[in-house]
Amino acid sequence: MQTDEKELIARILDGHAEDFGYFLERYSQEAFAIVVRLVPQQEDAEELVQDAFVRAFNHLETFGGRSSFSTWVCRIAYTTAISWLRKRRMKYLSIDDRPQLTDTEVDEAFDDESRIEELRHAITLLKPDEQTLITLYYYDNRPLNDIAYILDVESNTLATRLHRIRRKLYLLMKHGTNN
Amino acid sequence: MEQTIKDRALKKALTPEEPRQLPSNFPYLTLRRIKEEQRQEERRQHKMAIVTTILVSLAGIAALLYMVGDVLWKSLVSICNQPDAFVLVWPTLFCLVFFALLNHWLSRQYKDTKKVL
């Protein structure tokens, strides 16, 4: 974390709430990008990001600088969105990913640009944590340690999870095509 | 991993079709909400402090009456029966009014200083 940000946090904790505007300006879009993928309604997503930043402000003294402020606030935004989804009890498709599949088969499908629409549809059928994981890894190119922190999982399990999600995505694509 | 070279379709599928943005006044609205919540919290704490003070005072008075109530009552009756019992009433009232006004004035001064800072 930058020294300026540390100083700003110290000032905010000292009662200068208006300095929190810097963090809002700088990191709200990043948090929004995570939330809007899980909660497609613009208004709901905006409200959840706002809730996340209010929570971040109220718990600012617990921010120890173990991660960057951006990663910390993204984690709060992610957990806020997940809790919201749980309250709504949204159902997600579960699929058996055990069938024999070769990695080449999956790799080829994910490289075939004529199948983008199928892939887009399959992604929407993944569970929220799975969607967030592949977005953070393949689209945002975030380091595994950051992703593990945001999702609150062990970083050494991420490679296996990514592998499983790839297989699941492929099966969902096939499932969609067959239907 | 080699996903920087491969997974082209997956990366394109993950790219949002329409870029979604927060409204430009989002930081302002969020800060306003934060300040409003702070004010509410201050008011809540103020109310809690008043309620606690009243409850503790009442408990103290009750305990005092329970332990030495009889003695206090007897002393009060004996004082009231003396001819010069109410000599100090007016000076005491004057002092109370004076301190109440002083307290009011000091509170206003403190609030004004806070606004300047």
C-alpha cells in the first residue's frame, strides 16, 4: 500500500471522513466490476457497492495493510454481494463434472472463438464464486494470492478449483448445445 | 500457466458486452450516506448516554433511600421544624440558575469552536 494511502487512512480514523472520497474515486469502479457480474441489475449492484464502501469505512481500523486497499475493498464487495444473493436464495445449476474429459478437449473449446456465445451463456450458469474466480483470473489477471484473499479461500486450492470450473464450463456448453 | 496465449474465447466471453459504470456522483452520494450514518450513530450514542445516566442516577438514589432513607427523612423533618430552615433557599436557587446559564453559554461556545475547526 502506498504511504499516501496509509496517511489518508490515519486521517480518516482521526475524524476526517471526507478523505474517504479518495478511496471511493479510486476503487469503486473496481469493486463495481466484481459485483455487477454477480448482480446484473444496475441499481442493486450500485447499492451493494455503496453498502460495501460504508462497511469498509465503518471497519477501517481493522484494515491492517496485509493486502492492498483495493483487494480489501473488493473482498468486502464480494462478500456483500454473496450475502445478498444468499438471502434471495438463487438457484444455480449443479452438474456432474466427473465424466471422462481430456484437457485438450476443454482447451480447444475455450480457444474456439465461434463458441463465444455458448461460453457466455455457460458462464451465467456457474455459481457466483465460480464466476468471480474465473473473471478475476482470466479477465482481470489478478495474482492468485489476491484472488484467494478476495474469495476467502486457500490459495493452494485455486488451481484445482480453476481446473474443475473449466471442466464444468465445458460440460455446461455441451449441455446447452444438446438442449 | 499458459492462459495468456490460450483461452482466447474464454477471455472474450468474460469481456462485458456493454461496459457498465457507476454514476459519476457515486463518491458524493456514498460520502453523504456515510456522514448521515455517522450523525445517526452520534445521536444514538447521545441518547444512550442520557438513558444510562438517568438509570444509574435512579439506581443510586434508590440504593441511598434503601440504606439511609429513614435517617434522611428524620433529619429533613427536624430541619424543617427549625425557624431559620428556609434561609438558604433563595441563594441556592440563585446559584443553580447561575450554573445552568453558565453551562448553556459554555456549550454554545464549544459548538462554535468545533464549527471553526
